[in-house]
Amino acid sequence: MTDPRGKAPFVSVCIPVRNGERQLGHTLSNLLIHSTYPRECWEVVLADHGSTDATPSVITDFQKRFPQVRSLRVPVSGTSRAHVRNRTICESRGELLVFIDHDVLVPEGFLWDHVAAHERFPSSIVAGAIFNITKTSDLDRPIELELDHVSASYTALCANQRLSDDRLQWRHMPKDEEVVDLRSVPAPFRFFWGGNLSAYRSDIDACGLFDETYRGWGMEDEDFAQQFRVGGRGMAFSRTAWGLHLPGAADAWSRLPEWRVNFDTFFRKFPTREIESFSLHTAGLIPLGMGRLDGLLLSIKSIDLRPAVQRAAEHLGAPLGRRLCHFVATAEMASMLQLTDALSPFGPPTETARHDGRTHWWPLFGFKTPFADKEIGELVLMGDMLAWFDRYTLTLVLAEAARVSQRAIICCGADADSRAGGPPLRAFRDVVSTVNFGSLSWIGGAPH
């Protein structure tokens, strides 16, 4: 347990709950009976999100015994998890807000450890570690847990490898630091899970509440953290401010369709190359994937596209709707091709989209774009560059290109026809033939 010196800030523990009769009693027992935080310095704010089981009775019982427990009812119809979390924020009175779920059990020093993390990294959003039981049958060995005093089970939890927090195994998580600064970590938003977060109200007021656009499961907590990053605040992870997540009725795989819909919302809101990479790799592999993409970008920057661009400019007419081209490096090239949109991933991976008055520049690679199906009238593809991609990467780029565009135009340099029979152009054409473009034409290098 960490007990920082000085005055303890008033803390609100914000807990959304829906049909939590089996878990909520354990969660509240750990907080209200065993917490060592000064009792006059904190409260619990519960938001019952349309429960149909005995959850209201559990809440009433604890309110009778503990005056610092407050509750509100949130109708389930048409509301998101973000909306429920925001209701707890609005109802809370704390300087520091700590968010946990109704099925997360926390140790006796939990609130002190969140306070200590904020003293170490002021004006930050802080995530805490979570021991995660998805299914009891997944455990390495039987384990006896004291659910109403989870602090006593800490040694047993640490001894069971399958319970460990996946985030603690990631390359950017030093093993000897209790609180880790995540500001320089690739895609730090992936470390922030809504079951164990904290932030000061003043920083939430500056950066924004949970975005209620998200529906179902996933991404509203990553979005909340990303807002702190965009707002110039800190981001930190605490090993000691841990919790134990009890098994739930659903698993992440069953919720994947909801997650994918919410990720599209997230990507449209923050269209950066870093977040584009998040759609291609699991959370733990993002640094590896981004390193691979950066290596590819370094290679293709040396390719001279001027002959291909010059040839395309001579043959392209006026744009039919929005005209997009991949891997455009300069405004001169965009002007020659009469582009309305250009994918230019050559800057920092955190760079956001910008507009220069004529062309909208997207800092994306092209694996995933924020465009809807057939939103782009014409897509110009530079064959001289794409011909050097490996087959897997090329297929991903072309498949996304076909999804968003009504018409694709592949442009090759003036000498393309003379080398059309040899590698790498021949292999490039083979991959193109596997992608279902609605309309496809060539400027040089076309198959005969």
C-alpha cells in the first residue's frame, strides 16, 4: 500500500452497473469495508443501467450501511456505456474520479495508489493493472480467492500466469517501475481500459467526457484516453493500483462485431497512421507493425515517381468527383494530378489530417481509410511504387482502394511498356487481377 504524504484529495469512485447482483456485493465490500483511504475523503457513485435482477436491492443494502454510497438510475433504452459513465461524472463530487466496473474487485490501498500515481505524473489519465479471469476453467491450477477481501489473495493471483494483465507483458512496460509514463509509447490509448482508470475532474473538464457516439462494447475508454493525449495531458500506467476482474457472461470474441463498428468511429475521429496500424495488429503488436511499416516507407521514399506522375498528368482528364492518390509526397505532385485527397504517410505517425485549400492530406498508409464505400470518384494508383510491395501488403492496400473508389486508374512510367513482361511489374499485375475493382483502367504497363 502506498500512503502519499499530504492532504488526501476527495475521491469519487464511479461505477456503472447492469445486472450485477452476483458481483457488485463483492466489489462494494472490498471498497467500503477494507479501503484504508480516509472515510471522509471519498464516495461511491453507482449508476444502475436498467438492471432487471436484484442489483437495486444490493445497492439499497449498502446505502443503509454506508452513507458515502450514492446511486442513480439510468434507463437502458437508447443509452451507451459512455452515457452511463458520464452520468456518474456529473453526479460525483470528487476532485479525483476513479472509474471501475461493477465486477472489478480492488485491494485496500487501491485509492491511495491512484492518488500516488497522479502525484508522480500530474495532470494525467492513469490506468491500473487488472488481473483478468475470463473463465474459471482457464486457470493454471485451482485458486481460492477471498472475494470480499481481495488484498489477501494478491500472492495467489500473482502466482497464476493466466491471470496476469496482458499489458504488463508488452515491450514498453518496464518490469521495475510501479508507475510508467506512457506518453512516448506508440498508440498509448490501448493501455486504457475502462475497468480501472482515474483522472482529475479539472483535466476531464478540459479534455472532454466519454464520447457517447460509441454503442455496445469497446473503444469508448480508448477514445477517452486519446482525448487526454490530444489535449496535451499525461498518460500513465500503475502496476500497484490493481483490480481483479471477475468472469462475465460474454467474451471479447462474441463482441468483436460491436468493437469493429466502434473502431470505425474512433478512426474517423482520429485518422492517424498510428491508429490505422491499430486496425491491422493486435494491441500488443502495434510497435512491431509500425516498425515494419516505417521500414517500408523509408524504402519507397527513394522511388522517383516523377516520370509516372508526368505521364499520368498528360492522360488524366478533369476529376470525376473526389480524386485520391496514395503516397503523395509534395503539393506539386498533388496539383499535377488534380487531387482533392492525398494519402501521405511520410510524416510522424501521430500526425492528423490537414487541408491546404486545394487538397485534403491524410497521413495514412492506405490499409484502412476513413472513407465510406465508393466515396472516392477516382483513385490514382502509382504502379511504379506499388510494384515493389510484397504480395500481402499490396493486397491489403488494393482491397481497401477497391472498397472506397468508384474507379481505379493505375499509372506507370514511360518505360513501363518495355518492362511489362518482367518483375516486378508482372507480379504486380497478378495481384491486381485478384482484386475486384468495379472499374479499372491503366496508363502504361497494362497487361496485353
